[in-house]
Amino acid sequence: MESKMALTILRLPLKQKGQAMVQFAVFLPVLVILLMIVADTAITSARLMDAVAVSDLAAHAGAQEVKVLPNGKIEPSENAENVAAAYFMQQAPPYVSLVSVVCDVRKGKPACELVVRVHTAGVMVGQNWITVRALGYLAYGVTRDDQ
């Protein structure tokens, strides 16, 4: 009787042999895909933050290039767009490209708008472009000569 009971107890684990391997084989690809999606999102977010920072600083640099008219009105100089573009090109990482620069007067203040495109990481989803627009106004009292 004891020998039959021992055989029955020993046979139970044999029926479950390989179950852990099947679970591992099923869940490992799902886990890897989830990790790749998280990595893709993190890399793309970091790239977007870089693009926003560089384009914002370049827009403000272009907005600081002003000329004062004889009537006291302040407007962007002819060189403002070149200054903004040069500032952007000096600091932009390789995955960010400049689309356009427009410097004019907005809401009564000199301003520069930069439109840039960011190349996504493309780990899980194909590589795409994300457009970022940065608008920088002249802060009165702050010009290149004051710095």
C-alpha cells in the first residue's frame, strides 16, 4: 500500500513537466516586445526634448537680433533669420533638421519661429518625422549688447 501511494505521489509532477517551459516561451516574446516599445518611446521622447530645447534657444537668439527705427519702433533685423539658423545648426543633434525660420513682428514684439523635424528612434514602429514649432519673442531689456 505504501509503495502504491509513493508511486502516485511521484507521478503528479510528471504530468506538469514542461508547463514552465511553455509559459516562458509564450511570455518571453511579449515581454521583449513591451520592453522594445518602452525603449522606442523613451528614445523618441529624449530626441523631442533635445529638439525643443535647441529650437527654442535658436528662436530666442534670432528674436534678439533687432533694429530700432527712427520712430522708436523695434523690429527684427535682416540678419535675424540667419542668426537663428546658424545658432540652430551649431547645436542641433544629427537627428533634428531645420525646416524653416521666419522672423517678424507678432503681437507687437519681434519674434522668430523655427519649424524643425525630429527623426524618431524607429525601434518598434518605423522611423517617422515629428514636426516641432518653436516661437521666441524678444524680452524687452534683453538684447545682445546687454549680455
